[in-house]
Amino acid sequence: MQSILPRWIKPIHGITLLIIIILAMSTFQIPNSAPASASPPPIALWTWGLNDNGQLGDGTRLTRTTPVQVSGITAALAVAADGYHSVALKPDKTVWTWGNNDYGQLGNGTNIGSYTPVLVSGLTDVNAIGTGAYHALAVKSDGTVWSWGANDKGQLGNGTVTNSNVPVSVSGLTGVVAVTGGAQHSYALKSDGTVWSWGRGDFGALGSGGTGVRTTPVQVVGLSGIVAIAAGNNHGLAAKSDGTLWAWGRNDYGQLGIGNNTSQVTPVQVAALTGIIGVGAGRYHSVVLKSNGTAWTMGNNSFAQLGNGTVANSNVPVQVTDLSGVARIAGGGWGSLAVKSDGSVWTWGRNDYGQLGNGTTSAYSTTPVQVSLLSGAVSLAGGHGHFIALANVAYTITASAGPGGLIIPLGGVTVIHGTDQTFVITPNTGYRIVDVVVDGASVGAVGSYTFTNVTAPHTIAASFALNTYTITAIAAGGTISPSGGVVVNYGANQSFAIDASPGFVIADVLVDGVSVGAVGYYTFTNITANHTIIPSFATSKYTVTASTGGSGPPGSATISFGGIQTIITPKSGYRIADTLVTDSSGNAVVTIQVVSN
């Protein structure tokens, strides 16, 4: 429902198209300008919504409420969609189509639909593409226009009303830079800023002053300096280089935005809007982009396709609610979409087939919602119940870390489809990694983890604990407190008290195998490793020295604590006259034991 230019345009017949190119970057929702030979950007074609005819191109007929990748197209320069089929322009300047083919709109020489892209027959060196409800259009680098599909109202522009399942040349057109189609009519924008139309003219859709069928192109009356065009079912829009907006054709829902519901057979200015740089259209509504990044809509609003918070039709432009920084816009059958300058994609309107792309199937949304996953979008298109975007798909990897460490990057990390993302896990000083859990499953106490070829959301969570060390304390013949395996945190201090049992003395204390002496107390400070502390004890011993003035034998004996030792025994015929017992300090010992005859 709108024309799409690729990222490059060549001069046609010596006419330089610089101005058209610059303005068309926003107008036609195209990527940045680059030579056709340049490597394609790292983006792909994504689509969502109704898929009853395989118009999503993912090889199925399954409705999709979030974007899925079009099969087999890893890069594209432009996309287009209408009705129940889709079109893409590849970097090699060939055209590929998929979806419904009842009228030959796939252009591959058959009338058999396809759930995956097929090559349009005999069409090469294409610069731009467009679609109507049941037909498609292409502009070659020589400025000629080619069309295929339904032709019951002359919408192929080749002078006949015969359908064609292969491209045919549109009669008499050269110097064309953009094309688009409606229900049964087509438009072409020439490099000189004029607009040409052909096909069904009901309601004045051709803008030529009449309502009849034209099987060959006729110039839209009064338009010059045009830089952007779009087609609804039976109405047209054009933006001029001075920022003014012009509209014509069917207006029963107010889709022309001129303040009334009267159809117009020639273009009239939409006086309420200026600074227009982009145009798009749905079946019975219009969407336009202003140079200040706001989007405006008018016309039918039965499915909230105006995006202004209501479901009331409007025949004057209304601003789309809460949407700013818009870089590109497009219309679909019963909805609209926009790309913001940050590359995010937003939709509003009908949603019974997931057209909003946010994972829901509510009836509609009266205000914009963000399409899931997509980022970096550079081209958009809408069919009757599906949308397409040339964009990156991004997934969120949610990274979290418990106390005691970091995971970098942290939080919701956006990762482009098919790329890798590494996370580095670092414990704080004194802590260690306990575990890293990826999508609910442990991957161990790893210091980094890389998600490769990311194609889905993920989670990664790291847990940490204080470093703990064990001090092994063992005592035999006494006590050490605390004892056993004593667990100590990193950097902490730990003291041990050592006591000998009765009758024992501390002989030595070994710390990590090294003697620290017969100490009764020892403290480990700033602990950063495991340790051992082992005291040793000895039985208490005493020496008794005996001397005699008689005939008893002098000498000494070693006596254990509490033991009994015979010291003096008189010879036969003698008796002990007296005994003096002192300790080593000369103090008298109160208790003595003497053995005598």
C-alpha cells in the first residue's frame, strides 16, 4: 500500500536523483543509502500476523503473534506487502514473492501459492518494488516499470485486462523511481516529481479527473515536486518537496483528511498538515510522518487504526498517541506501524491475528504497542492482516548476581538474533563463585559464560559466598578451644586457648607444622588459607635428691606427679634419726612418706 525504494538509486537518462534519494529515505521507509554491490546489513526479514495463505513466508500457515523470520532470505534491500502476499527485493536486485497466487501475483509463471519465497521470473536489475491487493510492481534501474498479477481493471498498465503470472512492461513509462498499488489501481513516481496512475478509477482513485478504468498510465492532475506516494484501497496520497500533503480518491471515512467526507477526483491539499516527509495508507485510512518525528492519521478507525486512543473515525488528521521520534511509517489493511529513530517497531490497530506483534490476540489497540524482539528496523510494509519488517531481532538475556560478586553486563541485556554474548562473573574480595545457573540449569562455578548464536531469550544468574577456611585444632593430653575443624571467614581472626590436663604440661604448639613454643594462647590473624594448630603435652616429672649423714645411700630419683617413691631405707641395725624434706625453693614439704625398718 506504499511504494518502497531500495538503499540506492542510479541516475536515469542522465537525470541526477539526489534530491529524490535524500527525501525518499524517510518517505519510502528505506535503509541508508549504499551501493548495490555493498555487503548487506546484518539484518533479516521478519513477519507476523495472519498467515492463511502463507504470506508470512516461514513455510507454514500458522498465525504468528510475534515476529518470525522469512525462510531463505537472510538480507534484503526493501519489502512490500498488500492483500495476502508479500514481496522482497534482495541485494542482487532480484525480486522474491510468497503467499497467495490466485491471480499470478507471485510472478513465477504459476498460479500456485507458496509458503516460502519464490523468484519472480525474468526480472533482474530492480531498484524498487511495490504491491497492490492482488498484483505487484517493480522498477528496473533503467526507469521502466514491470507488473504482474490481477489485471481485471487494468492495474498492470499494459493496455489489457488480462491477468499475468509473469512480469509485463507497463506501457509508456520511463524515468520512474517508485511504485505502489491499491485494490485495483497503481501509481508511479517519476524522477521529475510527477505522479502517474492506471487501473480502476472509482471514487477518483486515479486522480486524473475521472472515475473510469485506465489500462495505461495517465498523469495525476496538478502534482509536481512529489517525493513520496502511497495508495489505499481507492485513494492516494502524495508528499511534495515543500512538505505539503496532497490527497485524492475515496473519502467516505475521511481518509483524505480534508475535513469532509467527499471523494475527490483530483488531488487536494490537506491544509492541516505541513512538514510531511513520509506517507502510508491502509484500506480506508492514511498515516503520515512529519519532519518533527510525529505520526498523524485520518480516516476509518473501526479497529483503532488511527492510534489516537479512540475508535472514532476522523476526517481531519489526528496525532498518534504517545509516539515520538518516528523515522518511518507504513499502513496495513486495518492497522499501522512505525519505526522510531532507535530502530524499535510500534504498531496499533486490529489484532485478532496477532498483527500487533506483541504476543497477544486482543481485538485491537487504540494506542501504539511495541513489537516484540525487533530492533534496528529499516523498512516496513503491511498487508491486509500481516506486517513485514526488514530488521534485526533482539532477545533479552536477563543477568543477575547475588551478594558478594558481579556479573557483567548486568540486567536486561539486548542481544541481536544469531550473535554471541559473553558474561563475566567476578566475586568480590573474600568471596568465591558458588554457582552459575543458565536458564535454570547449573553450569558450575565458572568465571565466564558465552551464549552463542542467540535465537531466544535467556537468563543467567550467579551466586557467591564468603571464602571460608578450616583451621584444624587437635589436642591429646590437654585441651584446645575451639577444637576440631573450625570454619573461619576470609580475613577474619581466630584465637585458640590451650590447657594441659592435670599431671601434664604443654610441651609445644605446632602451627602449620612449625613450633611456636609451649604457649597457652594463639591467634591467627587476617586468615586467607587453611591452617592447623596442634599442641603437644608431657607428663609432669619431679626430681627428689636425698643426702644422709648416716650410712644410708644418698642419691636422687625422678617422681611423677602424685607418684610414690622410696627415698631412704636405713641399713640393718640403723634407724632414721631425722628427715628434712624441702622443695626446690627450700620450703618444707608438709607431706612426706618415709619407709623404715
